[in-house]
Amino acid sequence: MSANAARIEAHLRRRERWRWSEIAFWLAIVVLIFAVPSRAALINEILISGLFALSLDLILGLAGVVSLGQAAFYGVGAYAAAILANAGYNDPTFGLLVGALLGGAIGLVTAPLLLRGSDLTRLMVTMGVALILGEVANRNGWLTGGADGLEFTMRPVLGLFPIGFSGQRNAALYSLVVLFILFALARRLAQSPFGLSLSAVRENRLRAGALGIATHRRLIGVYALAAAYAGVAGALLAQTTQIASLDLFDFHRSADVMLMVIIGGAGYLYGGLIGAAVFIVLKDVISGATPEYWEFWIGALLVVLVLTGRQRVASLARRVVRTVLPNAARQAGAA
Amino acid sequence: MLTVLFDGVAYGMLLFVLACGLSVTLGLMNFINLAHGAFAMLGGYVTALLMNRAGVPFLGTLPAAFLVPAVVGVALERTLYRRLYGASPLDQVLFTIGLVLMAMPIANYLLGDQPQQIHLPAWLQGRIDVHGVGIGVYRLFLIVVCGAIAVGLQSFLVGTRFGARLRAAVDDPRVASGLGIDVDRLFAATFAVGSGLAGLGGALAADVVGGIDPAFPLKFMVTFLIVVAIGGSSGIIGALVGALLLGVLDVAGKYYVPSIGAFIIYFVMVATLILRPQGLFAKGDGR
């Protein structure tokens, strides 16, 4: 028994350690930003979408909660940062913090709606919440600028690094730092007792409850946290593009981020980042070739992905990751 | 007051024809078909094109607006949809969103992004005055046609052998197939009728929503889902009451309290899903 306990502990400790492959993954992004400064805006978009996808992966991959309304918190975070900046409080870090808090607070309030009903109910309730918030933003044009959106300028990050159109590279680096900090936090969280109990809830909610896990509280907790992550992603987007518009709440935002997580594979945290990179690059290439019809190819990709079985695709992605990032894949297998 | 109620009922009737197919497929196969609106769009386009390019009169186009989506629907059902029965809701949602994303650019590619207008014949335009209540002739037409469809569907479901089989299969597909009912074929037929009705609804709705454009499936997807959420997925009556409730609330809300009018349907949906996750008119716990 004690030998078993020791083995489990050793296993958990091993999972905690950062492998060279993971470090290489993050260093590669830094190198990429400096190597191709002309595409810094695209890289920035990938990083922000990656953070957004990470937020969905927290609830979908870790806790098994489906959502088609993650854009609600994305939009709230973006508008929080934009409204603050527009009112003169344009320090980026402060904006991020408020975006996270506001997103998280709305997540906390709406989370209890997800505890009842089937997956279909959850998909529709989350979608409904996003639509309601979008309509709220639309109606309160005095605050949000309505259909015109909000434009504003940001102060340099920490008073040193200007971001925005003149500082695309700085913007990408800023997003990368924020993404890395939040990713490390999520990674730590997934290995914590809280994260392990979420896995238990995902696998079998009834049994997890019988084991004494407060399933409702765990689910509300992780949903609020994911909402805060999405809030930060939205705030980052608003700050680095210096605009916030109503389409942030759109249904297609929630669907896109779902697609990113599905492409990369849910549940091992890197999936959202990889999916975001694939999705954004694909979108960039296709919409460069056929600007009006790129949706068609995204739709076709979805259909093919589902028909071939997304588990199979995800395991393929994981196998690719395993050759590139041995440790992350092993974590996925263990999680 | 009565005019608003009348418009609301007409809108609700329209929603019923558009959404009842969705409600039946959801109840029968537990299948979430977010691409339902694409069939409605197809029906609307059929009517618009036949009228504008071939000069067919409005009423003459309606059978085609039913048949074309029904045929396309059954073809898609046999080739693609059936692979996903029993898949997780997430897979079904992703798949049907994929179909919507494909349908919209196809429509855009073939017909452009401008709305295709439908010009109603003169006898369907204008208003009549009944005891001081202004009634739009087309609204009245909608209520009569959609009401007839609702009555027809209900008596078909209650009165025929096919209807009895369908109700049995909705109640419990496994037991139904154990009793020798070919649930698979039943579903294909139901899917065809549901898609056809969506197409007919799309044709009838074209005038009310200001023309059919490629964004139609996405714009109305949420509305269909709300109808199903309120009515539950158990049958025609639930969908009818849900659609009427939604239609009246939506029109009345936008008329009397325009500042919050657009929220009302969402609030109704979220409230319904919280209080009765299986819909207001579901039997017992549902499934």
C-alpha cells in the first residue's frame, strides 16, 4: 500500500516538472515573434485566441462542461478594458485585472444555471447568456459606443513598452507573457487536488459526489475561473487592437473557440493553443484566397472532423505533439 | 392592443411551421439539428427565385418550397445525419454548425448577399378593419395557412397509423423498434416532412423578415432553439404553444417596452430552461 502511495506521489511529482520540450515550445514562440516581426499582429491574434481557447478547455477538457457562450466573458473583458481606457484609466495591467474580475464575477453569477439539465440545456443556456450580454452592450450605446464600437489609446505596459499599431511586436510579447503566466497557473491547477477532483467530476459526477467531492461548488469554481480567463483574453484583444466592437459577443466567436479546442484536442491544455494556431493560420490563408467564402471551408473542416471522429483527430494531434513535446503528451495520457 | 396580439399570433404561427420539424427530430432521435434554418432558407430561395425569375405566382411556388427542402433533407439525412445518431450532443452541434457554415457561403456564392425579395400578390397586401381592429391581410393569411398545417399535423399524428408509430417512437425508440416499428425509416420520413415544413415556413416568412439572405440560418437558429426549449420536444402541441407564446411575447415586448423588447425571448428561454429543463410541456422528466 505504501509502495503504491509512493509510486503515485512520484508520478504526480513527475507531472509537475516542466520538461525541456515544454520550455522549448514557449521559447520557440519568443523566437518566432522576434524572427518575423512583420507577422507580429497575426501571432498576437493567435496568442490571444489561444488564451481564449485555454479558458474553454478549462471547463470543457478539465470539467467536461459544454458551452457555446464563452464569448460572453470575452466580450465583457474586452468592454471592461475598453471602457476603462476610454475613461482615461488606460494602464494595461489595470485593465486586464478589471477584465478578469468582471468576467469572473459574471461567470460566478451565471454558473448555477449550468448545474441542471442535459448537455443540450447547457449549450443553449450559455448561448442565451452570451446573446443577452451582447444585446445589453448593443442597447447601452452611451457606455459601449453601440454599433460603432469604442476606440481609445493605451498607455505603455508598465509605463515602458508601448503597444498598439506602432508596437505590434511589444503587443505580441505582452500577450505572450500574460498567456504564459495564466497557462502556468492553469497547468498547476490541473495537477492540484482541485484539478484532480474536477477530472473525477467529469468522468462520473454521481460517483464523485458519493466520494465526498462538492461537485456543484467545484463546477461553479472552475466555470468562474474560466470566465475570468476569457475576460483577460478579451481585455488583451481590446488593448492590443485598440478597439472593442459588438461582434465580440457574436455566436460565431463562441463557435470558433469551440472549434479551436476541438482541433487541438481538449483536456491537456496545449490543445487550445495548438488549435488556435491552426485555426487562425488556416483562416488567414483561406480568407486571403477567398475572402467571402472562408466560412465554407471552416464548416467543411468541422463536418469532416466530426465524421472522422474527433477523438481520432485529437489523438493524431496528440501523437504529433508527443513527437514534438514528449512531456505534454504524457500528461495528457495521465490526466 | 388586439392588433398587437393578432400580429403576435401570426408571428407565432409562422415560428411554429418553421420550428416544428426541429422539435420532432429532437424528440425522436435526440438529435440537435442546428442546420434546420438552412432548410428554411432553401425554401425561401425556391419561392423567391420561382417568382422573380420564372414568374410563377406566389401560391404556386409554395409546394416547391416544401418539396425541394424535403428532398434535400432526406438526401442529407440518409448520407450524413444518420451517422451521428447516438453521438454526443457536442458532436451533433459541431456537425450541424459546420453544415450551417457551409450553407451560407454556398447561398452567397450562387445568389449574392443581397436579400431576395418576395413580392406578394395584391390580394394579400393591405389591411382590413374589423370592429376597429386593424388586421394585415397577409397576417391573416399566415394564421389561416399555418393554423391549417397545425390542425392537419395534429390530426395526422392522432388519427393515422403512421402518427401512432411516430408517437410511439418519440416516447421510447427502443421499445418501438422492439415492437417491429422501423424507427430508421420513420425518422427519414419525419426528417423530410420537417425539412419541407421549414422550407415552407421560410417561403412564408420571407416577406415578414424583409427578404431571404445568406445569413438567414444563423439569424433564426437561436429563435428556433428557443421555440423548442419553451415547447419541449414531445410533440406538436408543445411546439405550437411554445411558438405562440414566443411570438406574442416578442411582438408585444417590442411594441410596448422597446427598450427591453429584444431581451424578452432570451429571458423566457433561460427562465424556462432553469425551471423546466425539458420544456414547459414535456411529459414527466423527459429523457
